[in-house]
Amino acid sequence: MTNRIGLYPGSFDPITNGHIDIIKRSLRVVDKLVIGIAVNVGKTGLFSLKEREKLVLSDIKNLGLEEFVEVRSFEGLLVNYAKKIDAKIIVRGLRAVTDFEYEFQMTGMNSRLDSSIETVFLMASENQQFISSRLVKEIFTFGGDISSFVSSNVLKEMQIQKLNNK
Ligand code: ADP
């Protein structure tokens, strides 16, 4: 019996419907997916690592995917973390051309660091491809409606945070 473990790394600050789409679809390729929330080096995000982890976990539970998806955080080199959890596949999502250059370089570097790990790209679904955590945060800051880009749980936490920061 095979047990293909995939690692889906990112900032997830916060998790969006674009991420969720990639998570669901990646389960057609891997048996188990570990969502690796990266400690932001030198970046101060909207949510802390613990908060990001909690939000991802609650979305996964609401989708009933906790049997197949694990949520962890990691620091340091991605390939080292992949090796540690025995993941042979790194999953990434690809939006329009802007993602390509960066992903192309990262994949090249990662395969030089560890050639036994493959990076698999899933194209963003048509209706999700303009969603990014950064834009969601910007739109929310200026009072725009983000309810079709994030889960209701994420939206609620963003509203709470906004109130607390006032
Ligand atoms: P990073 O900070 O590395 O960009 P993100 O949390 O923004 O991390 O994204 C993690 C992964 O999810 C990346 O591979 C990114 O391309 C992908 N991703 C983010 N939003 C979308 C989306 N709307 N559709 C498809 N893939 C996405």
C-alpha cells in the first residue's frame, strides 16, 4: 500500500479559498497532505503563527478533511522539513504568470538541494486565481467585501482583530 505524503508550504496569512481549492485538489495526488505554515522570516504578518495555524485547522475541520490533512508549522529550509516528515512531494499552487518566475527559481534550487523531492504544481482554478492573502488583507483594510475569498471563520477573526486594533 502506498502512502504518499505531500507538503503544502506557505504563509497562509490568512488561509483563503484559493488555498482551500489547492488543498482539496492535491488530495487527488497525495494520500496525506501536511500543510506547513512557514515562520515568516523578517515579515510581520496579520496573524501570528499560532493564529494562522488555528485558522487553517478550523477550515480543515469544517471541510471534514482532518483525516487526510495535518497542520504543522516549520522554520528553516523547506527541503529539510520535507525530509523530516517523509514527504516526497511538495505541492504549490500556480496563479497567473506572476507566480511563475519565483516558483521556477524555488523549484530549481530545491531540487539542487534535494533531488529526491518533486515539486508538483496545481493550476489555480479559474474562479480562484485572483485571490491572494495580500489582496484579501488590503481589500479588508479598506472596507471591501472579502466574504467570497475566505471562510466565514477567517472573516470573523479578521473582524475581531480589526476591532481590537482600533
Ligand atoms: P507564499 O507566502 O509562499 O506565497 P502563500 O500562503 O501566499 O505563500 O501561498 C502558498 C501557496 O499557495 C503558493 O504556492 C501559492 O502560489 C498558492 N496559492 C495562494 N493563493 C492561491 C490561489 N488563489 N490559487 C492557487 N494557488 C494559490
